[in-house]
Amino acid sequence: MKLGPFCAGVIAVACSPGALQPKAAQAIMLTPPVQANYMLNCMGCHLADGSGAAGKVPSVRDSLVVLSRSSAGRRYLVQVPGASQSPLSDLELAQVLSWMVRNLSARPVPADFAEFTAAEVAAYRRSPLVDVRQTRARLLEAD
Amino acid sequence: MRNPIDALVERMARGLARRVSRRGFLGNVGALLFSAAGLPLLPVARGASPAAAGPAAAADRGDPQTCEYWRHCAIDGFLCACCGGSAHSCPPGTEASAVTWVGTCHNPSDGHDYIVSYNDCCGKSECGRCLCNRNEGDKPLYMPFKSNDYNWCAGSKVGISYHCSTARVVGVAK
């Protein structure tokens, strides 16, 4: 096989002005604001997929759907210190909680899942949750 | 009696010598090598590759071994880039603590604010090189998820021994 024409083609492509110019700057893809709020305020402990660290940070992957079904569970999710004491506004916290249920749950999210609202967060957030572990265990034991 | 393998190889070598000039052979080998090096430059569906979280290489200026490097805007510890690792990877023999704190740093080269995860590398004694303590956005210990004063190795699986800190870009805030 004659390699000449083939190589000439390769040289033409490799040496064409386009090939030698640096690639145009890639468009930066912004992280969606709700996900960015999760990253900045929750991900440090709960990790990118919500799995946490065994024995230190509980996984949210199995509990979010269960807790978000009942008003007591929703109250817990808002009052848990990492959520209630975060610098997020009521609306931002509501959006992050809904995002977590939809994106970090290992279980299927029910079709009738009700999004958290700023009003709901405001109603629960101001009263502190003192006994976090026992409350969580009690809410999940029925499941 | 001649070995049949010797005879076969001799026949092939003589045939090759009759058909191919030495210069032509060398030229073709050279062309093959050149084209092999050139092929990766061809435009093969690069647009389909997912955008990385970090800035383009041209916009990632600065030396990761210096405290002034833009990703280190809120780091507190020894730079892993000086300890056998890099700005985003742990040195051999250490393990990254998954649990950590996350902040943003402004990249002056492209004007974006990147979300940076400051994962500590754990399991060995302190590296001791390139101590860097910059505290942009750092909050007091009573806001633990915004504080860089914690030893985040407390959340690792290999124990609390702190070695160095990385600064991993995980997203773009704005």
C-alpha cells in the first residue's frame, strides 16, 4: 500500500491553521443554584450523593422519601441543625430539601411528593430540635 | 541440510529486498510513525465529552505549590502539591477524608467563582511543607460546615492523623 497520499492528508489536517490554534475556551457550565447551595452547605458532610460517612454522618439516601411523607418527618428535615442553622433563606432551604428528595433518594420518589415551601420551612425552623438522634430513630422505626 | 525456517526467512528477506528500496522502506516507516502521532490531533467528536467542573487549562493560572494559587483562597494547612500529591489528589500513603468543608474561590483568570472542596489527606503525620492559611469565607467553629479550623480527618476512615490539604474544584457557583 502506498502511504504517500494518506500521509499527505494527515499532514494537511494536522498542520492546518485550525489544528494549530488553541482550542476555543470551553463554555463554563454553571452549577444549578439549588445544587450549588447543597454543595456549599450540606455536601461537606453528606457527600455528593448523600451517602454520608458510616458511624459519623447518617446517609440520607434511604430516609428522605420516608421522612418527607409525614408532617412530623418534614418538620424533622427542616429542624435538624444542619438545615435549620444553615445560612440559607427559608426559600433556599425549601428548594434544597426538595432537590435532595428528588436527587439523592435511593428510593423512588412518589408521584404525589409535595415540594417544601418557604412558608413550611418558616413555620418549623424557628423551634429548635433538641434530641436529634432519638427523634430520627423514632420517625424511621415505623418504616 | 538447511534448516527449513532459515530457508523461509531467507526467502522472505530476499523477496522484501527485491521489492522495496531501502529509502522507500525507511520513508514509509517514518510516515507511519508520523501519522500515528498525528492521528490523535484529528477532530474526533471532542465536542461530546462532558464539560469538566474546573476551568480550562489556559484559565487555571498559578502555581499549586504556592499559597497564592487561586484555589487556596480558604485553605488552612499544608499544601498537598508540596507533599507528593497535587491540588486535587492526596500523596501516596494517605487517604482523603470524604467529609470536609466546601467554599468558593474566585478565579481571576476567567472571572468565575468555583466551588472548592477542601478535602484533607489523612493517615500520616503532618507533611510540614508549604503551610498556607487563607481564610476567605471561613466562619468560626460554631458554624462547623463553614470552618476550616477543624481537623477534617476526624471524618476519615484511616484515623485522625492530618497530613495535608487539597482544593478540589467540584462546581461553578457563578
